[in-house]
Amino acid sequence: MAEQMPPDPEQVLASFMERHQQMITAGRRATLDGLQAYEQTLSAFADSQEQLAAASEVEWLSRLLTAQAGFTREVVNAISKFTHDVMEA
């Protein structure tokens, strides 16, 4: 029976580092995909708020819905910018 050689530590480390990098890349991709879905959902929600505001005949309600839509868009933009900045760092 042939004697087995122990694995080369450098090869083991290189393999570990490669798999680690693949996991980081997959995690970033999943985060960005999730962020995109979140942005689309909240953008659709803001669109709905604006449509309700346009259809409302009550002045204060129309202003409230318009303000909420603007706030929603600003929050989404801030979260998106922050997440992209963190992912690039």
C-alpha cells in the first residue's frame, strides 16, 4: 500500500482563500440583488402614494401622501447610497 503524503499547507491555504473569496462575492451579489428588490418595492409604494395624492380631493390628505412619497424616495436613496458605499469599501 502506498503511503499518502500530507496535503501541502500552501495549497490548502490557497484553496481556502479562493473559496472564501467566492463566498464574499456571492454575498455581495445577493446583497445587491436584495437591495434592488427593496428599491423597486419601495419605489412602487411611493408611486402608489403619489397616485392616491393625485386622486384625493382632500387637500391635507393629498399633501400628506405627497410628502410621504417624497420621504420614502429619500430614505430609499440614502439606504441605497450607504449600502453601495459600504460594499465598495
